[in-house]
Amino acid sequence: MKIHDHISTILRSKGSEIWSIPSDASVYSAIEMMADKHIGALLVIDDGKLVGIVSERDYARKVILMARSSKDTFVREIMTPSPVTICLDCCVDDAMRTMTHHRIRHLPVVHEGKVVGMLSIGDIVNQIIASQDQAIENLEHYITGQYPC
């Protein structure tokens, strides 16, 4: 089943709040912000430009496992530079395919060169579930004769 809803639909329902941090911030402050906001990744934005993304996975692999100090390590040292992005007008299928292909869990949404939101794999799953629920309801109405003409 293909999901043709646009990314803009997801951002409208979940909100397009963007949480970001500059690349010269400490990893500690990034982890602190992620914990405070209950999110798994932050966009790294310098001078209004998306330069990277930093996630809990980056922290685990590039700080904890390497016995580095989160207070003495900068975000730029562990972030993923030039992150994969998706456009606002793309469909959910495109986002799912992109995330799967690149093995990523967070996907910045860019429109006309500006970051307008961020999708997580959870956002995609929730949209797919909602779309399937709607399809099932439509089929039930059709079968029972309650489908609008």
C-alpha cells in the first residue's frame, strides 16, 4: 500500500517546531536539550544554515564508546555533516524509502532552502497507521453500503 500523503500533512498534524543547536556547542548541552525536549536528534544550524544533525546514536558511538567527555567535546566533532533532507512536497513513501535507504531515523524537511521541520521514523509510522485506518474505514463503509455516492 503506497502512502501518497505529502510531508506537509505530517508537519501540519505534528507541528513544525524545530529544535537545533550550533556546531560549537558542547555535546553535553545537546544531550541535555534532547532529554528536555524528549527527542532523539537535533539539527545543527550555524548562521541560519543546516550544517549537520546530531543524534543520541552519535553520542553513544562517538562519545561514550570512545571514552570522551561530553562537556569537552563539541557537537561539530560528532555530528553527521550535510544530512540527507526531504522536500515539503514529497510524499510519505519517499520519506520512508529515503530513511530506509540511508538507514536514518530522522529526516530534516527543507522548503526553498530553509529547514521547515523534522520527521522521525515514528512520525512516518503514525502516518501510515492513520492512512491504513482510513482505508479500512472506507472499505467497511463501502461493504455495508454506507459509502457516500
